[in-house]
Amino acid sequence: MLHPFFEGIIIGLTLAVMLGPAVFALLQTSIHRGTKPGIILALGIALSDLTVLVMSSLGAAQLLTDGKRSLIVGLIGGSILIIFGIVTFTRKVQIEDPGNLLEPKRVPGPLTYIVKGFFLNIANPFVWFLWFSIMMGVSGTYGSERSSLSALIGGAVLTIFSTDVLKVLIASQIKRYLTPKILNLFNHAVGLLLVIFGIILIVRSTITF
């Protein structure tokens, strides 16, 4: 049997190829803002995964099995994604004027990107169901072995964060080949996808209620 840490790495690599609203926001931020904001956003996503995993291990995700609470979570999560989507869709790429480089430029702080990454990921009920299902599966293997569960969680979160950083670096490298028109189209596409994700969450939560 694999060591729990390496099992977590395998789980992390499997989840790294899955596309979701947080991934699209990660790529959009990396292309639009650069490497450092993208990595900070990835840190926020990793912190949210860690939070969900810890809460799932404590059984808090069972709240989602309750119809009324699941509806509330779905409505709130869907609304957050829609708001982020609208903001992203309406954001315009501005070309910097070399003559105005000395003028102060308002740039979001690190906390802004951490909070954005955290809530974009944690607002998605699918993340809760996914991690809760994984924790249910591994708990049958490791039972109450907290050290083994901690190693697995650490391996999974570290792998997801590492792959997200790799995505950031790749996105930042291709930025130089993108024109403002393409960047604006990319913003529109990401914003539209976030809105669609949000609507789907709300519809699914309403239907299953």
C-alpha cells in the first residue's frame, strides 16, 4: 500500500486536470495581472481546499446532505460565482502609457487575491462533495489514524498548489504573445463561464431541493 502522502499526491494530480471556476479565474489573473498575483490567488485556492478537507474530516460536509441547507449553500455559492463573472466580463484591459509610468497605479493587494481565490473555490458546492467523497473513501482505509490522514491531505493540497503555480507560470509566459483584443476576449470568456457555473449551481440546488 502506498504511503498516505504519495496517495495524496496521486489524488492531487487527478484533481489538477479538472476544470472549474477557480481554474479559469487563476488563468485569467495570471495573464491579466502577472505571475505574483496568480501565485497568491493559487494560495487562496489551496487554503480553501485545506479548509474543506479539514472540515470534511470533521464531518461538517454532512450539512450538504440536508435539503434546505444544500439549497442555501447552492444559492450563495452560485451568486458569488455570478458576481465574480460579471466583474470579470466587464473588466477592460488597459494599455499602460509609457509617459505615465510615474503616476501611482492602484493595484489590488495580496489579501484581495487570497480572499478571491478562497471564496471562488469554497463557494463551489462541487468542491465540498468531491473532497467529502474522497475523505469518506480514505477514512475507511486509515480510520482514526490522524497522522496518515494529515499526510494524505498535505500531499493532495501541496500537489494542487504546485500544479496551480505551474499553470500560472505557463499563463504568464504566453501573455507576451497576446494582444489587448485577445485579452479582452479572454476576460469575456472567463466571465461568461463563471456566470454559467453560477447559474448551473443555482438551478441544480433549486431542482434537488
